[in-house]
Amino acid sequence: MVGHDRTGAIVLEGVTQRFPLPREDREFTAVQDVSFTVRGGEFVSIVGPSGCGKSTLLGLVAGLVPGTAGRITLDGQPVSGVNPRLGFVFQRDAIFPWKTVAQNVGLPLLFRGVDAASARARVAEWIARIGLTGFEGYHPHQLSGGMRKRVALAMTMVYEPEIVLMDEPFGALDVQTRNLMENDLLEIWAQFRRTVVFVTHDLEEAIALSDRVVVMTASPGRVKAIYPIDLPRPRSVTEIRFHPEFGRLYETMWTDLKDEVRLGYERSQKGLMG
Amino acid sequence: MSGVKRVSWAEIRLWRAGLLVAFLALWEVATRRGWIDKFFVSQPTVLATQIAEWVWSGFIFRHLWVTMQETIIGFLLGTLLGVVVGFLFAHWEKLAYIFDPLMVALNAMPRVVLAPLFILWFGLGLLSKVVMVISLVFFVVFFSTYTGIREVDRDLVNNARILGATQRHMIRHVLLPSALTWIFSSLRTSVGFALIGAVVGEYLGSHEGMGYVISYAESMFNSTGVLAGLLVLMAAVIAIDVALKRLDTRFSYWKPARW
């Protein structure tokens, strides 16, 4: 199903990230020796207990921060700074409060110097696709959380990045809105077939959406296991949960994850996040 | 305790008006009966007559206009300077580190004491008052611009970077709008400072403007003139404040109303 010749492949080799702890004379290792590969057009989720460095990993792939050690390549090219072929959907909706829906969605095109006429057409197309036609002139504070998330998604997709990184994008939404958004995301993904790396702490969400799921350990974050998800596509996130295979996958992965979650929790209780 | 009652605005207004009238009446009666000497505190009816006379003859408008000119010119220049320097400092951290002690020291200095120096350097006319106003407005705007840019949402900056923003885009679409909310939130403070600067400057040395009117009346031991001048200034400040409140809501259209 996933072509190997597609662009948008990500390779992580021995990726490590440490931060100095200013008041203590030591370093905090957020991510340690992480290696895995994401094929072009593949949908991969990363799950792990909170504080395991999932978001750090995305920041490294996006080139927002330089890593301490290891190598990340996008289609064979090492990451050095922010890559224009990449999109990022943030946990909090990082859309611009002083811009309207249309201005927000059009912003990356403006930054990229796309001429006004074709930019306008693409913005209208994406606003229609996310179902916000009629809301073009609204400001973010006038929209619901789900609508803002849609704007953020359209803003990322409008310039058709080859790789889309998503950092717990639907975490703040209520369950119903969340399921709707997940289905919309799958539909968009099926249509455009971009590489998606999706960070979440919700195992069900990860299984329902992905081709493969990377399970991380409690901090310092390492790869504990990688599971292929052989559930049929196209999927509906609300219905796929009743597939017999889903339950089996969930159980296996949860056994892996629960120890890490407990470990992560105990450490955070003791304040021993190093 | 759940004894919190909703306030009735009609009632509040009634109280306010009532207290004001009572105060004015007491003042009038006290000075008429000779409980207090009119020479020191004037009298409401005399004050009203004085202000009416000033308005009728147009005398007050000339002086008010001079003060407004100084306030507006100084305010605009001070704001511009504050925004530019705040921007530069936020952008080049080294600059901020180097000049930090100087900024703190200059800001700590009571500018009012500088007024005589400014008058000595820049004369009795408009320029010395404008400089005085700038010296007050600059710091308010500088500090809020600086904070506004330093405190900009990191996610927004990162998002803009990923969306392909150049340095110029970042300033135009992220940093400036973010700083603008801070600048606007300090606008009413800085306009107040601007007016104080202009009036103090005039008071200490000039031949026109509201500060001059008050200072002249004072030198004649004319308490009516001093109080009438103050009342006119007060009215001007209230008018400006109302206008600024309107402007603020216009420019903050994107903010949720409860902010």
C-alpha cells in the first residue's frame, strides 16, 4: 500500500537530545539513541508516557532545535534548520489571533511568495475542504476549538508539505469533535498521501490512525517497540475500534506501554525526571 | 458567603451625581457664609463664571491648543522612538545588556526636575515641552514594546518559521502585532504622562499653554484662575481617555472581549 519511491521519507539514527538543567549540575536526557524509519507517504504514530520526549523528537525532525547527537535525514538529506517541505501542527493551536481565517490559511502562501490570485484560489479550496466556508472573515477567538484546529490543519496543508508532523493536535478537543477531526485527517491523508508523524499519548488514537506505531519508554525516551497496524483502510476511527484485530493490538501494545506509563508517573511524582 | 448582590448602575450614577451636587453645595455655602475664606478656595459659581468667560472669549482654546500640540507632537515622537528602540533591544540582546543600566538609571530619574534644564537648553517655546514629553513617554512605550516582543508566544514564532517566514515577515506578521497589544495597553498611561510633561514644562517656563495659565493665576494669588485651569485640564484628560478607550477596542478587535 505504501510506495517506497514516494518522497517524504524520514530516517532517524541514534538521535539523542540532552538539555542542561540550569540549577543542578547535570543534564536531562529527553531522548536517547532513537532510531527508526518512516517511509514516504506512511502514517506513523509515536506513543509514550507524558514527558518521554515525543514532542522533543518532533522538534528535532522539524529542525526547530539542533540535536545533541545522532542523525536525521529527510529523503537522504540531513536536517539542518527548518525545512520548507515540512508542515507542523502544534498541540496548542498556533494560529495567529490577529488574522482572520482566510488570512491565517493564506499566510504560508504569502510567506512563500505565491502570487495573490492562485493563493486566493487555494485558500478558498482549503477553507471549503475543512468546512469553514462563510467563516473566512472571522477571527480565531470567534471560533470553537475544533474550528481553530481545522484552520491550523488547512494552514499546514495549503502549501502541500511532503511531511506533516503533528504534536498531539487533537488533545484539547472533546471526544466527538476529536473523532470527527481524526476522520477528516484520514480522508485528507488518503487523498494527498503525505508522510505523517503523529505524536499522541492515546494508544487508541494511534492504532486507529496509523500504519505503524512507535512505542516509547518513559524518560529518557527510547524506542521500546514498533508495531505494524494491519487494519483495513479506509478506516473510520469510530468503527475501527470494533474490529477484532484492534482489541488484540491494543492489548499487546498496552502491556508494553503500561509499565512505562507507571514508571513515568512514579518518576514525575518523585521529581526525578532525569 | 453568597451575599453578593448585583450592582444597579442607575443607583450608582444617582449616588455619584448626588455626592457631587452635595459637595458643590457645601463648598458654595461654606464660602458664602464665611466658614472658609473664598480667597483660598474660590467658589463654585465664581469658577463656573470664570470658565464660561474663558470659553466665550476663546481665551482658553488658544492655550488648550498649545498644550495639546506639545502633548501630541511629543507623544508621537516619544512613541515612535520607544517602539524603534524597544524593537532593536528585543532583537539584539547584546544591545539590551549593554544599555540596561543606562535605561534603568534614566527611567529612575525624576524627569520633572529636568524641566528647568530642558527650558534652558531648548528655550521657552514648544521645543522644550516636546522634549519633556518625549522623555516621559519614551520609557513607557520602550518597556512595553520590549516586553511585548520578548513575551511573544513561542509556538507562534515556531509556527511562522515552519510556514516559511523570513525575518521581515516575522516582524511584520508576528512580532509587531504581538507587541502592539502591549503598546496599546500602555497607551493610556503614556498619554497621561505626555499631558503631565507638557503642563509641567509650561508651568515652569513659557508664555502660553494651560500650564502657563495656571502658573500666571498662581502668581497673582488668583485661586479661581488656578482651579478653573485645573478643571479645564481635567475635562481635556477625560475626553482624551474616552477617545483612547474607543481606539483601544477598535484595535483589539481580535481579542476576546473578556480580556
